[in-house]
Amino acid sequence: MRFVLDTEQRLLGDTLHGLLTKAGTPALIRRWAAGDHDRTLWSALGETGVFALAVPERHGGAGPLPVELVVAAHELGRHAAPGPIVETLAAAALLDGSAAAGPAAEWLPRIAAGQAVVSLGSPGRIRRALDADAADLILLADGEHLFSAVPEGPAVRALDPARRLFPVRQVERLATGPAVPRAAATAYDLAALACAAQLLGLGRALLDVTVKYARTRRQFGRPIGEFQAVKHHLANALTGLEFARPLAYGAALSFGSPDFPRDVSAAKAAASDAAYATARTALQVHGAIGYTDEYDPSLWIRKVRALRSAWGTPADHRARVLAAVPEVRGESPR
Amino acid sequence: MDLDLSPVEPFRAEVRDWLRRNVPATPLPSLETEAGFAAHRAWERTLAAARLSVVSWPEEYGGRGASPLEWLVFEEEYYAAGAPGRVSQNGINLLALTLFAHGTPGQLGRVLPPMAAGEVIWAQAWSEPGAGSDLAALRATATRADGGWRLNGQKTWSSRAAFADRAFGLFRSGPAAERHRGLTYLMFPLDADGVTVRPVGRLDGRPAFAELFLDDVFVPDRDVIGEPGQGWTVAMSTAGNERGLTLRSPGRFLAAADRLVALWRAHGADPLLRDRVADAWIKARAYRLKGFETISRADDAGAEASVNKVFWSELDVELHETALDILGADAELDGDWLEGYVFSLAGPIYAGTNEIQRNLIAERVLGLPREARR
Ligand SMILES: Cc1cc2nc3c(=O)[nH]c(=O)nc-3n(C[C@H](O)[C@H](O)[C@H](O)COP(=O)(O)OP(=O)(O)OC[C@H]3O[C@@H](n4cnc5c(N)ncnc54)[C@H](O)[C@@H]3O)c2cc1C
């Protein structure tokens, strides 16, 4: 038992952190929101092997590697990287598991290489496809059928302008059979896990920037970080994030076991709460500047609110956890 | 990164099997009563006879040299089996670890085996009426005497001191102005000449702790832990244990959370309480995984023990509050959940209040500026 990242896994995180820092995500997020879907960053992520983590070797990938996926999604969240990244990762699992030999062979190598942007939807679960106008392929999983789809009308206005959400409609059937809902379930769980990891990264970045701000912003002749009310908010934020992280890695390690959906749900519920509480603290501790569109942390704050309910609300996930807890003998505490 | 527990499964199986055969079928009376204390002390002897009272200690002192992972697994099995609370906890989890770090070979040999066997139960005597969070303001004194020290003053809130045998605590051996510097760490018998123990009832009236009045109590030199005057440094090395994994291991919360889910189901699975029940279960699991992370790390977690302390103490309160809300109008009736609830309410207060822990997290983990001291 060694429940910490190994050297290579840490290296992957460091590499992505370096790449995303250099890319300067705040400007990219704003351009993405304005409809500029430049793929420089996407290709670079592909070259680093991010998308290959969800694609099996026989289709040109290296996956599935759930722990590495969590590492990568954490860094992507930390930099609030725009685009349907989680959706593309989920699409890889969906195509691979749906017994759709033709489309899988066509798309998976391109996904792995960072040459395909994919979005997806699923009636009831994923009602709108993220960044569908930027996607090379849109998948729609509906019961036993897997379709390709196209956007149906313009994006719906949302809190986070960098999340462009489109209603879609099916055009062509790619696969049919019991493998489709099975693959859709795995894809959903992987996406929820990646989303949880993104939330943890978003929360971590917000905590770091807020601590920095609290050390430098002065009122009443001293740094606001000296005030206990501020300290305690930040200590609570750290505590929430610190205890949500092991749930995400624990879930990654149960990939392929019957506990995977339950563990993913535990991670997603905890990460949503921890990141959201951190975002509220970040906003409060920054004061008015944090509430402005111009100040970069706001890009993180609104993304946290969006992801909190994406891929299942905290309540959905809590219900899933409880449904999966086995019966125990007694109901008394000792 | 892995969570492969298979190497410790044989140990888990052995512990589970022993507990299945030995855990009393009917719960012992409350630990915080005289009869309950005696019953729990007898249970410690049973545990010790099977070499299960202090599994992580070296064999020469009554342990098995178990690894940190084996210890975590032992705790999981222990609480899952519904085994009795540990009356020896302040000795085996706090004093023993201080002795391992600072004790003389003589002290280890003399103190640890009877502690492991449940023959000597230890109480912690740190707090005073005027020194709680600000422990360095303590005033009880240790003055030099022939061959040892004389203790004078008052200690308070000493858990289970009403029935315990010996105590360990901090005393001022230098001028009060020296605060942290002039303190000495000593061990003394609670039945010694000059010691008066006054039991104090806790929230539900049970005498869970006591006040100690010390009037010229003699302590020989051999019962000083570490160097005289270095008591603060010595004591703070146990403080991390008290806040971290050692005092409250994940096992107890995992077991309580499983039973909370069972209680919720047995009472009709009220959807209004579902999120809270799920949260308690999720947090217990988070604490377990965090424990695995902590023991996997080579670097010292240090101030991060404060993060742990805030987390487990609040989890414990939330979990028991939820149980009582499930029980509805029966919540106020005596029973195991109520006992657990009353116990949990003290968690955010002892072992350094959660406000103090948050200050430490902010200053030592996050690096926020220290408050200007007056
Ligand atoms: C059930 C139980 C068992 C105990 N067992 C033992 C034992 O075995 N041995 C022992 O020595 N002691 C024991 N204690 C005592 C415990 O260690 C103290 O209660 C604790 O250190 C707090 O001290 P206090 O009660 O004097 O509260 P105070 O220090 O007076 O604090 C009162 C309130 O003020 C807040 N506060 C104080 N200072 C600050 C600050 N700087 N910043 C922000 N807030 C602050 C506190 O957080 C708290 O909310 C026990 C307590 C309980 C409840």
C-alpha cells in the first residue's frame, strides 16, 4: 500500500502545470468565450498525452489510466482550461465500449493524438452538449443507441461564458445494443471523476490566489490575512480540499471494480462541496474586486459553480453513494 | 500509487476472528462511571493477554511491532466489531509516544508494560483553570526537593482522573514570565500524599473528568520526562499525536458511519436526512483514505495534524447529530447514540480547540501572517 503519487505521476502534473502556465489560460478562456476556438493548447495537451489516458492502446492511446487522468484533470482545473476536455475523455470511453468498430477506429486515434475535439450529450443526463460548435464530432447516447449529432440552434447563455452549451439533435446511428448503455455508464463515471478532479484543481488555485491576496491586501494598517475571520475561512477551505482529494484518487484506484460508481460519487460530492466553499471564500476574501469580470479569479469562481452541478449534482451523487452502502449488522454505535 | 491491502489481510483476519470470539456480547456500562471504568479496565487485560492492546509497540513492552498500516487495520476491525472504548487511551496514545521520543530506557521499562496490560491507567494533567488554550499560562509549580520535585497547584478537566491511577503533566519550574521556557514534564500517582481528586460531571452528569489539587506532592527525579525546563518541547511532541491519526483513528468513524446508514434505513430512510447520512459516510471514507496517505508519506505532516483534528471532530459531531435527528423524539433517551453524541460534543474543545487549530492551519500551513501579540 502506497497511497501517494509516484514520481512519474507527479511529473505528469508538473509538466501540465508548466505547459498551462506558459499558455496563459486567462486570456485563452476569454477568447474561447468569445468564440475563438484556436486549437494550439488542445494540440499541446494531446502531445503531452492527456487524451491518450482515456484511449486504449489498440487505438493509439495509453489508457485507461484513471489515476493519471485525475492528475491531469486536476491540473486542467487548476488552470481552468477551456473546452470540452472532460467530454472528449468521456467520448473515448463511450466509443471504445459501444461495440462501434468503425467509428472507434476512425475517431479514437485522433482523440488520443489531440486532433479531435468531441462533445456529447445524453437525454436526461447531459441535456446540452458543451462547446458543440467547436467539436469535430458530437455523440448522443440514448438507451441502446449511439448517434452522432449536430447543434440545434445557438448556445444557451450560461453563468460561465466559456462554457457554451448547445441543444443537439441526432443525425446518424453509430451503434445499437446493450454495450451502449454499459459504455455510457462507464463514460459518465469517468467524466464525473475527471470533473471532480477539475473541481479540486480549481479550488486549489482559488485557495492559493486568495492566500496570496490576504497576505498583501492591507486594511486597518495590516494585511487582512491577520484577521481571524479571514484565517478561519481559509483554514476551512483547505480542510475541505485536503479531505476531498484522497476520495478522487481512491475512486481512480477502484476503476474496474464494482465500487467504482460509488467511489466516484463520493469524490464528486465532496469535491463539489469543497471547491464551491472555497470559491465562496475566495469571493468574500477578495471583496468587490473578486466580483468583477475583469479580475481573473472570477473565471475560476464561475466555473466552479458550473461544474458543481455538471455530471450529476451533489445530491444525485450522495443518493448513489447511499444506495451502494452494504447492510451492516447493527445500527447502534458500538 | 496503490491501495493494495492484501499483505495485511492475514493480520486483519486474525484480529477479526479474535474479536468475534472475545468482544462482550452485551455492551459494557459507560466508561465514565466507576463500574464501567472497572469493566473497561478488565477488558484491557483481556486485550493485553492476546497481545492486542498496543499492537504498534515493540514486543518488549507488550506490543507486536505492527506497522502503521497494520495498526490502522486493527482499528478498523476493532470498531467494526463493536469492541469497548479504550480506557487506556491517554496513556497508550499520548504518554507512551512521548516516552518513546523522550523517555529513558528505565522509564520505558517501568511505565510501558503495566500501561499495556491495563494495570496502570493514566490521566493527562495539562489544563488549569487559568490555562486552557493558552497552556503556557499554567501556574502549578514543581520546586526542587531532595531527590526530586514537589508539586503544588491545581489541574483540571483531567479525563477519567476520577478513577485513574497515575497522571502526567506540565509544571512550572522557572519564573512565570518565562512562559514556555520554564516548564517541566512529570509523572505522578493520583493516590500520592497531597493529591486530592474531585470528580467533575460532564454535560450529562457522568464524572468523565476531574479536578486535581496538589499540595506538596513529592515526585522522584526518575519521573521527570526529558530535561527539567524543557517540558514545553517534550509536551508538544505529543500534541501532534493527540490531534492527528493516533487518538482518533479512521476505524471508529467508518464503523459509526456504517451504523448510521443502517439506523437511517431502519427508520424509514427519510429523504430529508439522506444528504447528511451520505455525507457522514463519505467523510468517514475520506478520513480513512487520508490516513493511508499520511502513513504513505515520507515527510512529516507536522502542522497538518491540525487539519485532521478539525476534520474528525466535526465529522464526529455531525454524524451523531444526524443519528439523534433520525431517532426523533427518542433522541434524548439514554443509549449508545446519545453517549456517542455527548462524547462527540467535546471533540471540538479538547486536544486544542478547533479555533486554535484553524489559527495554526492558517499560519503554519497556509503561511498567513501571525496575529500581532499584545
Ligand atoms: C471532555 C473533555 C476532556 C478533556 N480532557 C482533558 C484532559 O484529560 N487533560 C487536560 O489537561 N485537559 C483536558 N481537557 C481540557 C481541554 O484541553 C481544554 O478545554 C482546552 O484546551 C480549551 O481550554 P478552555 O476549556 O480553558 O477554553 P478557553 O481556552 O478558555 O477557550 C474558550 C473559547 O475561546 C476560544 N479561544 C481561546 N483562545 C483563542 C484564540 N487565540 N483565538 C480564537 N479563539 C480562542 C476557544 O476556541 C474557545 O472557543 C478536556 C476538555 C474536555 C471538554
